[in-house]
Amino acid sequence: MRTSFLLFLLIVSFLPFHSAALSFSVILQAAKSALTFIETIVDVFPTSEEEKQLEDLTKEMSSLKQNLRTELNSLLATLHENSYKTVLTVHTDKIESCEKDYFNYVSSSSNATLNYLKKCNNIIDSVRTLSKYLYGEAIFASPPLFDLYKDKGVCDGYAIDNIFKYLFADLVVGCTIASTIELLEHGPNMKLYENDCKHRMSKVKEYVKSLYHDCAISSCKTFHKRVQELVMDSSPTSPKDLYENLSGIYPWFNFLVFQFSLGGKATASGNFFIAYDGGHWISRYQYDIFFFDANLQIKKEKEIYSLTIEVHEKFYVGHYFGKSIMAESMAAGSTFRIFQGFAQKTNNLFSCNTGSSGNVVYIRGEESSENRNIGTSDTLFPRVSVLYCILCFVFVLVN
């Protein structure tokens, strides 16, 4: 994916400058979770010579912050640690004040606007402070910032994701301003601030990966209950609607969502480990959910790890997989619709669940013959086969 993204950037670099702004807008909108958003920025953060692209990226960050500002104020208001409120407010206010000076300068370059911008030459201090909290360092005698958005160890995905996006956007704006001032004062060969920013952004990215992995594991404790509450409160009207709601709550997961009428059920097999949760009823329909690490993507092209999902045609209503793509087929005369996909890596969140059957993990332990589609391939077969062999061995001994 990174290769195709960089190829795209190479192409747009030959287009007029207004196209660069459009490309950043489209790309960043596609980065739904904070992790994909941060990974995208780390990949594209321009060098100091690319002033126009830097300006376009900063405009996108500013727009994102405007959209998230109300939510951020609400989320910060819930913090019990006043020390974080104070520090974050001081440094975000500093960056946003300098942001105005930066846009004044790039829209109308003059000695006056340049002098105002140069007054922000200490903005790198705010960048460094923000980055520390974004990669897990804590204020003295306080837990790390994002630990404050956990309830009994279970992460609040909505809050964590939005705070990461907002503060990281501020970090990018601060880096843009610091790099611009460095360029104006010392010329293009001085890239101390730029390199420092890239290093800090990379540290944030690695911390988010680690945090989201831990959040994914702890989420399994309450997954079924939380989804049931979501279903009751929001009454999703389609697999896509449920998928988008789930993605907001659990940005560390990817989902495969199926919709059935009464009696339907999805059955998975293959060497790609995947978690499953079912039994969610909404106005005559049942939803089955498979979920896995958001860092992974399922696609049609053959890879080492495979996943096959079977559903009975009689009960099947629809599905939604987000960015995951699976080949869909149905053999002549068959009563089962088959979905098949592949992944380069297996799901490393397999161990976070409580009960398993083959390579499919059933977090409620509810998989049994009476609630499966009759005739579907059963991952319980290995257990039955072992039991059969044991009985045969006992029979031989007795006789």
C-alpha cells in the first residue's frame, strides 16, 4: 500500500499546485483511524524545499482541527488530571496563535508578516512537549495521557482516536511553522527542526501501534456486551451502518459484517486467525461480525494466509467489509455462498479471546451444532475426529 501511495505522490508532484491540495484532502479523508492518519502524515511530511506542499498540508490539518475542536474541548473537559488540561491548552494555544501568523505570511509575504512569524521561533518547544505526551511520556505523578481514557483497562476508542488526530494535527502545524522559520533564517541546508519533527512523528506512530494493540486485546473482555448496547441504542439499518459504528468505537479492528434473516449464520475456515461475535438482532435481522487487527487487510490476491466464509443462501441478506475485499462465488446447485480472501500476515490478536474452534475464535463460546446453518463446513470437525479415534482405540482394547 505504501508503494502505491508514494507512486501517487510522484504523479501529483507534476500537477499544478492546486492539485496538491486536492490530493492531500482526498488522501487524508481516506485515513479513517488515528493510526492510518498518522502513518499517512509520516509518509508524506514534505522536505523544507517543498513550501507549497507544506502549506497545503497545513491547510488540511487546520481544517481537520476545526471539525474536531468541539469534540476535543468536551474530551479534555472530562480529564481528572488538571495538569494535562493546563499543559495541553498552553501549547495548543501557542501553536494556533502562530498558525495565524503563518497563514498571514504565506498569503501576503511582507516584512511585517515575516516579523510576526519569526516571533514564533520558539514554537519547537511546544512541538516537543506535545509529542512527548503523544508517544506515551507522562506528566510527573500522573499516568500517560491516553490511560486516562480507559475504564477498568478497556479503552475508549472514540475519545482516544479523536484526541490523537487533533493533537497530532497540531503537531504537524507546529512542525510546518518551525521548519519554515528555520528555512527563512538559515537557508535550505539547515534541517534540524525538520529532522527532529520526523523523528518525533515516527515515535508517535510506533506508540499508537503499541497502544492500539493493547486496546484491542482489552476490548475483547466487553466486546459482545458493547456491541449489543450499540445495536440497541443506534439501531443500525444495514451492514455498512453497523460497520461504521463499530469502526468508530474500535479503531484498532477491521470488520467483516454479515446480515441474515432468522436462522442464518456465517462459518469461517482457513489458516487466517479471526475473531467472531454473533447473535445481534435488529428488527428481524441478525448480524454476525468477524474482526481482526486493523493493521491487516484482506484482499482477493492469493497470499500465505487464507480465509473462507460460508453462508447459507436461504438466510443471507447482505454484507459489508470496508476496505477488505473477498472473492464471492456460488457453485451451481449449491445452497451456500462462499467468500474467500487472503492476507500477507495472520491476525496477531487471536490470543485476546476466550474460546476457540479451529482458527476461528468465538468470544462468547456460543458455537454449537444447534445454532449453525445445517450443512456448513464445521471447524468443530477436528475435535469430533479426535474423539472418534479415542473411542475406536478403547473399543479395540476392550475386545
